[in-house]
Amino acid sequence: MAIRHVARGLASALAIVILANAGVAPASARPINNANGDRVSAPQAITPTTTTWDWFSWGNPIQFRVATQPVTTGNGVIELLVDGSTHASFRYSPSQTGSPPPPSPTFSAVNNLSPGPHSVQVKWTPKIDAYAPSMSTTMSVDDTATPTAGITINGGGPATNTLGVRVQPAQVDDGTSIDEVRLSNASTMAGELLADGTTYARAANINWTLAGGADGVRTVWAQFHRNDGTWSAVTSDTIYFDTTRPTGSFQINDGAAGIGDPWTNSITDQTLDGSVADASIAFGGEITHIAWGGSHGRYKVEPFTLDPNDFSYTNFNLLDSVFAYPAEPGLKTIWVKWRDSAGNWSLPVSDDILHADLSTVGRVLIDGEHTAPPYPSYRSSPTVLVTIEMDYMPPNGIDKIRVGNELEDSPTKVIEWDGGAEQMTFTWSLTNSTWGYGSSDGIKNVAVAVITNDGLRAEIGASVVLDRVTPTSNKPVTAFALGSIVEESGSVSGTTLAAADGTLVESQVSWAGKDNVLLAEFDVQRALNGSTWSDVSLANPTATSVDQSLAVGTSNQFRVRGVDEAGNLGAWKNGPALGVSVKQQNDPSVVVKGTWRLETRTDALGDSVSSASVQGNSAKLTFTGRGIAIVAPRRPNSDSIKVYVDGKLIKTVSLGAASYEARYVAFSMAWSTRGTHTVRIVKKSANSLPVALDAFLVLT
């Protein structure tokens, strides 16, 4: 119980001693009684001290105790009034005094007082009819002691992943004593009050924002305030601020690749082991939940009660409905994630394991390969070597196997199994009609039924594509590479060519080919000056063109063949032996019309070019060969040329460019056979912009 007082109007004959309340923890509204711990502490005297009175409580009722100064004559009276009504009167006489004076006489009275403020007045007189001036005070009765601290954050939870929390005062008053709660994220005090805090009206839950920053422990400091203006001692509670996901891993059956004996087909008794870590665990946090499922996004959430450092689930049933797996055997994937006390979920992790069925007891190898659609292997011969490899031997052994193109509605060959052997090899024909095969090329199955001694049957197999038809290709055609730059030195097939030996020209060799099933690659070879054939590298195996350098004064021949996926080799298709000749712009064989001005340039093929500035000026060459190219410089402020071949306009070519570019192949055309042709260039426009001609290249 708490007593608050204010004394005033003290008489000279009396003094008041107030026994202040000792601090006890706040509690809910209750009657005042000694069992609740209500008590008083050391008295505080109010002078003068000749006569004293006080009140104290060992519960409710409150006991008032009044002491007087000894009198020498007559009878004295002390009257005690509470809230204006006489509470008690005490008489005393000289017999209670003496010389020396005996101890001051003490008189007591009790009264039940309700919680709240009360007035107390004491009158005293040494004579019945002569009262001295009274003295009075006020007091306030409360059902709790001065409040002490006590809060919890988020109901005592160990961690949070948000800075916004709810603070709960640990005790609730009846509303007359504790009226405010002061909260702070720092323990700094200003006198007896938290300096950096916010004061709230008392409530069961107070919304509060923790201090920001990185993950870690957060402390909230608190004080309680009473109606009389007193503040409690500082108290605090902590919580771990955690925004980091837990991390974990697990394995099914210690990482085994497969589960279940396919001959018994059991997957209901498996083991799942793993561990999960989280920063909050070191601060009282924990892993609260685990979620798992057969697909990412579909989970069953359950409480997690195992040791996060090393947990194990035994008798794990992969056919549990939570995984939504089909009952049929196959690859089973489990996704798992965990949640910590702050509410953070880990990223999902997974493990998978093969639920084997009888189709996985072994495999069929054809020429050492196990293949099946959609990625079959190819064979050019119908005779193959078949191997049966067993991964799971049946408990009672294998009796025999049946082999054929199909196992249902088709004849099969029965082969006795060799005792306890785990594999068997034999030669097989993919076109033997006895076992259901046709004679034509195409997909060929090797289907095998493994039959155990106790009558169980497992079906396995493999497939290949039989392809005995060779691929075809046409003869390669060579043309000068449009847009290339003619070089005056370089190397071809390892032979260095200097300027005095000839000009080096880029060409493009192209061809076509096909196969009845699947073409694997083209082989391309080149012979220089009649030497042996050498391989030409392609950008990819089935490319149908390749760039090659040709040197003036050399002979070049190319050949091509196709190769299919079965290994069948097509016939070589040889192109003609080719040479390159250069016709300079001022060669007598070049017939010009109009004025063409000679310009000396060291970067030209013949150290000069010819230019024309009048519309219709032309230059013409008649030649015999398989290809033609026009070499001309490109430069700023240049016109276009029209190109005619055998009298027909083929193309209009612009010779303009941002900067000068010498020996540019501006036009190219080729034929599959050698012949006589005429090429003519004509300045296109009526403007004064010039065009220039460097040379003609002829593929002979």
C-alpha cells in the first residue's frame, strides 16, 4: 500500500511522523492487506516534535498511532478526525506523566479507508475545555506500492525480422496508480528519467520501433510512472533483430542415387538427414518450422522439434500425399525449407533420388552403347553386338531372356541365362525377320524380357537407327569473295607468296549435299598446283561454304564428300582446277568508251587506276573462264557503276565510302562451267562525281 501526505497547520503541542511506503512491485487492483506485502518504512518527522502522531498499516484497516508530550496537571484530550468526522478521542492524565517524565503516552485507532485521498486532523488540549490549535494533513491511500519495472517484447519472443514490435508492461494496475510508461532504445538517464525516450499512456500493448542497423541484439529500456509523479527504476528486455535467412541442407538416404529394390518396389522406409543454421540460435532463437513438398511452391508446413545441427527423419515415406508423387516409379525430388523464430524462411533446397522399377534392373547395350529415342545412335551395318547388363539381380536368380524387335505380338528368341552371371553378350541381326525385323533401314529395337526363376518379369531395351545409304553432294563452285580486299603478298597452304610472285585473292568455295537420314559432316580438301590433297577446316561440320585464298599464278582444286551419322561415306565430288588472272584497267583487252584518266597510285594492283567523270563512260572486258570480279577503289565523293554481264544489267554498285579503300572487290559472279562472257561497267549518274577502275580478276 502507498500513502501520500501533505502536513499543514502544525500546533506547538503536536508533531506528525509520516511512515512512507516501502517499494513493492505494481499489481492488479486488490484489497489492502498485510498478506499482499503492504508495509511502511522509516518515519519522517514534521516539527515541532513535542507531540507526535502517525499512521501505519499492516493491511487495511489503517492503524493510526498518536503520541503526546507528558502533562503535569489536569487531564488532556486528543481528538483524531478523518475526512472531517471524529475518528477517535483519547484522554490522558498526570498519572501518565512524572518526574522525570515517563515515556510519551501512545494511543492507537484503526479505520478502513478506501483507496484515494483523505484528510486527517488532530486536536489536542491539556484541558478538556481548552483545545490548542489543531494540526492536519492529507493522505492518499493506494493499493500498490511505488511501481517497479517489468516489460516483455513481442510476448517474450526471442527474435523478430522487423523493427516494429509490441512492448507489453509485465504488470497491470487498477488504473489509479501507474498511468504512463516511458520507452527508450538507449539507457542514457537525465537525472532519474530515461533521457532519450517516449512516454505513452499505460496500455497492455505499446507499438515500438527498435533501433535500426544490422542484425543483432536490440534492447528496449522502460520506466513506469505513478499519479503522484514518481518514476520506477529502469528495467529492460532484449530481442534479436534477424533479417537473415536460415541456411540448410539435407540428403535422402545419405545421398544415394537410387532407392527401393526394383524387384520388391518398396520406398516407404527411407531416411532424410541434414542440418540447418541460423544466427538467432546463439541468442535464444530457434528453427521453428520445416516445410517440404514434391515441387517447389507446394509445401506442407510442420513444427520443427529436432536438433538443427544434426536432424534425421527415419521411416520417411516418399509416397506420402504431401509430395503428390505419382505412384509409378521414377525420379523423386524433395524440396525443403526452414523458418526461424524471427519468421525468416530459408531458400528452398532439394535432393532427388531414383525410385527404381523393373525397367531399371539393368540395361541393353548395342555395340557398347545404351541408346534410345529421341537420341538414338546410328548403325551402317545390321549386325551388332548386344550386351545385357544387370544392375539388380533378382533374389532367386534369372532363368532366361527373350529378345526381339518387340515383346508383344512379335516372335522373340529365347536365350538361357548363365547362372549367377550379371551380364551376357551375343551377336544380333537387326534385319532378321525371324525375330520381327524388316529388311529396310530405320529405327531398330532390341527389346529384352528378363524372366526370373520365380516367374517375375522385367522389360528393358535399346534402339538404334539402321542407315546403309551413303550421303550425296555436288561439285564445289568457287567464286571471288565479294567485299574482300586483294592482297599483293601472303600465304596459301603454307606457301609464302611475295609481290613479285603474284596477287592473293579471297574466294568462297560452296557446295550442297544431303542424306536420307541425318548428315553428320562434310569433308573438304584442297590440292595446290597438283599436289596431294589436304584437309580444309570448316566453321562447323555441316557448313556448305568456306573462304579460301587464291594466288595469281597457282592452280587450285577443291573436292567435297558427305558423311552421315551412321558413318557412311559419300563419294568425293571434285571441282575443276582453277587459276586466277589479272587484267589491269589499261590492258589492251579492256575496251573503254569516253575519257578515262590514268591516276598513279602505289596502293593499286598495277600502281595505277583509271577514272571517268562523265555519265555513260564505260569499260568492257571479254574473257573465257568460270568467274569474274571487278576491283575498284572506294572513296568519298564517288559515283556508282552499272554492271552488265553478257549484255544484261546485273547490279548497280556504289563506289562511295567514308575513306579511301584500295583494291576492293566491288562485284563478283561465277559459273559452274567454263565459258566466254563479257562484263561491262558504266558510270551511272550525270553528276561530276568520278568512278575508278583498278582491274578485272578472271577465274580461269
